[in-house]
Amino acid sequence: MDGAELGRELSTAVVLFHEAVARRLGLNAADHKALSIITRNGPLPAGALAAELRLGASAITALVDRLERAGYVRRVPDPGDRRRVLICAETSGTPDLGAIFADLGREMSALMTKYDERELTAIADYVVNTIAVLKAQTARLSETE
């Protein structure tokens, strides 16, 4: 399998995994990734979430509305600026996905034992640079919309 084919296979596997996780939450993959950002970086204003996801204001409003209806986030007044609200993850009632990610972590850790330190360094370098390329390409594509 050549590099392009491997890239397509990896991309498909990652997207399908996140779609399966999202379905467990009753969400789509994009909403699940947004929830992940809110959980990791929140509370945050809608504008910051929009910038992170490279979405417009109306798309973010609809996304946050869906997450709020599902009980995963809530809007709260910003204590530093009463004119805006912050998006906060709502932890009560959220299904525990720890087991799913624990299983993934265990399997990935087992996989990593196949590689020596030099190979792991090369893999890490590849992943870091792949992320940078993907972020740059995402930014480029978002600018042309």
C-alpha cells in the first residue's frame, strides 16, 4: 500500500471511530469534536469555539444549540464581561466514555511496544508534522469559503 492509500485508510478509520463515539452520545462527529474542545478548553466564548472549529457565527450557534438541547453544554454569563456568554461543558448526565478511550489507550500502548526509541521518535515527529500540515490546509480551505 502506498503512502496516499495509507493516509486515506488512516483518515477513514479515525473519522469512523469518532463517528462511533459520537453516536454513543447521540451526536455527530463534528458536534462530538466541539464538545471535546469545550470540555478540554472551556468554559469559552462562542467566538473562540468558532475560531477553533473554523465555523461562522450561525453555524456555532446551531452547534451549541444542539449540544445544549442534548444536555452536554450550557451557556453561562461571562463574569468578566456581562455582554457575552461562555459555553461550559455540563458533566452531569454525560455518558462515561472512559472505558472506550481506556481500551483504545491500552491497545495503542501495546502497539507502541513494537517500536524502539528511535522509531518512536520518528513516529512522533511524523505525527506532529502531519498535524501542522493538516491545520495549515484546514486554514487554507477555510479562507477560500
